[in-house]
Amino acid sequence: MRLTFWGTRGSIPVPGPDTVRYGGNTSCLEIESREGRRVVVDAGTGIRPLGRKLMAQEPDEINLLITHLHWDHLLGFIFFEPAYRKGWVIKLGGWPLGLSGLRGLFDNHLGDGHFPVGFDDLPAKIMPSRELEAPRSRLGGLTLRACPLNHPQGGVGFRFDEREASLVFLTDNELGGPGPASLDDFVRFCAGARVLIHDGQYLPSEMAGHAGWGHSDWASALDLARLAGVERLILTHHDPSRDDGQVDDLIGQVRRAAPPGLVVEAAAEGMVVEV
Ligand SMILES: [Zn+2]
Ligand SMILES: [Zn+2]
């Protein structure tokens, strides 16, 4: 499978000269299976440029998995061009309230003028899909699994397996924080994955001021990668106040602490990974 990062930033978009290398758009990941099935995880502002790319092809089916409903994982959908084109089919999975979350972006029953298009006026067919129902489902040769995350108001993480390739995406997750899942649960979920993409928003020194916020420091993410025996750790959900040079510094600290053989990288907008 092949994955492309379209949005790597946490909390709020931060465009500008300080974030050009790692990106300013919020959470969005595209996965293409060997059979050509497309899975998109999250509809942060990174989904807008993905939608522009998709306009170059004939209408098709998109499987959209929503991790949770916080704005940075949802807001890009109002400018996702396939939603505005007849013939596109957008099947939803992941967070159980994903459909009502997307609807809420368009429709507010108070008439307070947030957005001029109604959800039911969108020409694309947008619907929940039984094919994508948690905790385990199949999309052709791609197996999807889901797990609960430690995050305020909840969240869902995903694992994708296709033949010998395996990829886990856990963002907005506080390892060791309050929530339903223990470190052992995450180690089991990630066991033997080739690639682990994990929330690495904070430095260890920043955790004291952010405990319970639902995000991890890089040291916790590195521990998980080591215990689960993954080959490659990619940190994402970069803090909005961290510029490119500071992300470089953070990754340098992780690399110095990593065991030999574990590849460590920072997710960057436009980065493509063959898994
Ligand atoms: Zn987030
Ligand atoms: Zn969140």
C-alpha cells in the first residue's frame, strides 16, 4: 500500500514561511491499496488539496475514516471538491458519529450563517458504510482494524494490513493518559507493524503542562514503537506553535534516543511512503 500525508498539523492550520517543510494543514492521510482502493483518514484542512488532485480523474469511490470530531480533523470537508460533484461516492467509517459531524459542518439549525451550502444539497453520495464498520473489516485485500484512543471526547485509531505490509495510524492519543486503552492494548494493536504513525505533539518537558489534553510526547511514542517492534516511526500532529526548525530539533532528539534499526521521521505534507 502507499500512503500520502496531506495534513500533518495538530489543532489548527498554521500556514506561512515557518511551516513550509512539515506543512500547515491539519490531519489528512490517503492510503491506496495495491488493488487501487482508496482510504482517506480524517478530513482536516489537508483534504482540500487531496480533493483538488482527485478532480483530475473520473468520479470514483472514497472510503473516509474519521478519527473523531474535533475541528482539526473535520473542517476541510466543506471545501472537499468530490463532495460537490455528482458521481462521487463517499463511504464513511471510523468514529460512529462521523456522518452527523460532517452534517453539522454544513447545517446548523439556528440559521447563524456559518456556511451557505446545506449538507443535503451536496451532489455526491455520502453515507455510512457497513464495509467499514469497526472493529474489523475488509476492503478487497486490505484489512482494517480499529481501536479506541485516549483523547478527550474519544477517538479511533486504525491498523491496515495488506499481505506482508502493515500500517498503524494513532493520532490524538495520550499514551498513559486518561482513557479506555492501556499501553499493553496499544502494544498489541501495533505489534509487528512495518510503519507506526503516532501523535508526537509534545516534548517530554512539555507534558507536565498538558497532561490530560489527549496528546503524547515523543518519548512515549518511541516506547510504544520499541515495545511493539515496529520498523518505522513517523510522528505527526505537530504542535501549531512549533516551526520547521523546532520539528527538526524534536526529531533529532527522538533519533538519538531510538534503538538501532528503528527509522524515525516527522510526517511532512506531501510525503509519500510505500509500505
Ligand atoms: Zn487533533
Ligand atoms: Zn482531537
